[in-house]
Amino acid sequence: MNNHFWLGMALILVSGVMNGGFALPMKYSRTWKWENTWLVYSLVALFLVPWTLAFGLVPGLLKVYAGVTLRTLLLPVLFGLLWGTAQATFGISLRLVGVALTFAVVSGLASLSGSLVPLLAFNPADLFRPRGLLLLLSIPFLAVGLILYAYAGRGREKDQATQDADASRLKGSFATGMALCVFTGIFGSSFNLGFAFGGDVIRASLQQGAGSLTSTYAVWGLVLGAGFVPNLVYCVYLLVRNRTANLFRQSGWPREAILAVAMAFTWVTAILTYGIGATLVGTYGTSIGFMLFIASSILFANVFGLVSGEWKGTSSRTRKLLFAAVAFILVAVMVLNLGGLF
């Protein structure tokens, strides 16, 4: 254990709290619709910040890209597009089923798929070694957690059935929201795959003089920049269909823009802080550290969801189902990431 282990773990805990709460500002939007807020958030978090970091901190960035093969560039971009699609459905899920449900289901599935897919792609023989066996052991815990979440969500629908018509319409879309959560969780791991296939870009960045941490920003630009495209397309489609583009010019837009930008910087800061924390932790940064990141994200997303009233008016039985679901998913995440020790 190195001297910076606990400092790194503390930073990872903070990053998990920020990740679990980055979407909270959306709840306080008054005049903008989902597509207005999500477009500004995506523009800042997925395009402006990553490319600013890449051009500002990676010396000779264009030479880095020119010095690798086209395939090396296309793979991170392809996985970035897939991740961006999942990011858009993540945003829709937040509106349909809330912060607590979305984070737990998406984080649990993304943790599983983010470990399973690279294992099968790069080291299939490891599936029947300790790391792979722990991964397989986590699946039933995750499945039970998802089933309990489904029951908790249905219970919330019934308990809150007396609310206004718009809320009833959203709750009526619970099945759609859960399906989108599952889709997001599976394809959300494309973010990891984009970085996994970006090794040559990172090595080229190091050769140009980038540091061990800043060299990753060259891949950030490719993955997140590509991820911005599906979010842009879907938001523009909604702006046109719903005729909500004019909301950008209506009174109160500065407040709405600040909320969206706050979401963006909270999320980006969470990811950056996790990266720094994992580096300080050392050998176990991507195993124990990642386990803490996912677990704290799920826990605090549920805390924020409860505090913000997502489960207001629900019965004790529904809340017990919620807490049981959280417990099973946390166990699944912990068992899964213990595989990083082997």
C-alpha cells in the first residue's frame, strides 16, 4: 500500500458523490425542456471541455493523430458513438424513472458489461479463472437487484397514482424507462472500450511529450467528441419536433444555462477526480477504487433521489424493496470488482 492510498480513496469517494448528483440541477429547471438542458450539458461536457483539455495539455495533438493508423482513430470514435447513444438514453431515463433508479440499474449493468466484454475480447481464457468466476458470481446478485428495482418502481407508480396528469404520464412510461436503463447499462461500457482500443494514441501522446495522465486526453477528445454527436442529433430532433428552440431566447435563460453548465462541470470533475484518485491508489485503483466509485455513485444517487422527493408518498414496503435492490446491486458491484485483485 503506497503513501497516497487513503488520499486516493478519499478523492474517489468525492468523485462518486459528484457523479451520483451531477443530474440534480435538472430537477430545478423551470422554463427549459429536457432537450434544451441536455443539449447545453452535452455541448460543454462532451465537446468543449474534452477538446479544450486535449489541445491545451497534449503537445502536438494533431501530430499525435497523424502518427497513428486510421483504424486506431476509428475504433475510439466508433465506441464513442455507441457510448454517446447510451448517454442520450441515460438522460431520457433520468426523466422517466428518476435519478435513483437510473443510476443503480445503469451503473450495475455498465460495471458488468464493462468487465465482461473486454475479458471476452482480450482474455477469454480468464473467464474460468478467479477474475472470471467472480464476474460470473456477480450476475445473479445483479439480476435479483434489477428485479427488486422493477418491483420498487411499480410500487412507486401505484403509491403516487394520485399525482398530476403529467407525472402520471411519466410514470406510465416506467417500462420504457427501465428498458432504456438496461440498454444504457449495456452500451455504456463502450466508454471503457473506446479507451481500451486507444492505447496507440496514448503511446503517441507520450512520445510527443505528454504526461502519463494528460496523455489520456487525446483519447478523451475522440471518445467524448464522438459521443456528443448522437446527443446533438437527438436534442436537435426534439427541439424541432417540440418547437422548443425558442426557449433559448426566453426570459430566464441565463439561470437555465447555469444549471446545465453546472451539470456538465460536476460530471467532468467527477471523472477527472476519479482518474486522479485511481492513480494515487496505485495497483488497486481500477479494482477497489472503481468499486468505491460505482458504489458511492449508486448510494448517493439514491440519497439525492430520496431527498429530492422521487420516492415521496411511497409505502414502507416500496422503500424496503428499494433498499433491498440497492443492497443486491452493491454486492454485485463489490464481487465483480474484487476480480481486479487477481
